[in-house]
Amino acid sequence: MKRGNLDFSAIDTTTGFTARDGGVAGIHEKILSNDLDMTAGTGCRTRLLRLDPDCETPEAHTHPYWEEIYMLEGEMIVGDGNGGERIVPSPSYACREPGFMHGPVRTETGCLMIEFSWYPEKG
């Protein structure tokens, strides 16, 4: 779904998710709006992310765009970058600038998040 003016509409947070690209089993997404162009380094995306119980990402990572996440349901266990972990319950919020190393994450209970991603404006 491209970005544009969208009026309020009901969002089903239980169905309509698809497996997220990236090869990690148990992560599903529902795109709400998207014109994020990773080749051009422009645009933004809003999506729901659902992590199944016992889902785990393999390693910490970065990306070249801003990312804001608001956790709506459940909890995540987040790596602290020094070999430790901390539990992040819902509701929780994170904002990450381009290039910020984060993860890995796992969840025992599963969780639901809304994610806003965008490239800084060029110029």
C-alpha cells in the first residue's frame, strides 16, 4: 500500500499478516502504508509487526533509516549490546536513528508492535 492521505479506518490486529522478508521464522507484518525505497534511500513505511511466541532474531543489526517502535501487546527480551538482556514489557517505545546497532530480540510470549520507518530528507 502506497503512502497518501488515509482517513481513520478499523485495523484488524489478529489476521491479514504475512511472513516478513528476511528469513526469520515467526515474524509477520501487516503494511499499513509504504513508499520506503531502500535503493533510493527515500520514503517511509508504517506497519504492524507480530512476533510469535519463542521467536528469536539471530543477531544485532542496523539500517540506514529512522525507526520508531511502539509495543502494543506482549513483551520482548532485548540484547543490550554487552552480552546481557533486558525484558521490555508493553506498552513501550523506542526511537532509533540511522546506523544505531540494536538487537538481537526474542520473545517467549509473543508481541505486537507498530513500526514507523523513514529516511531523512536529502538536501
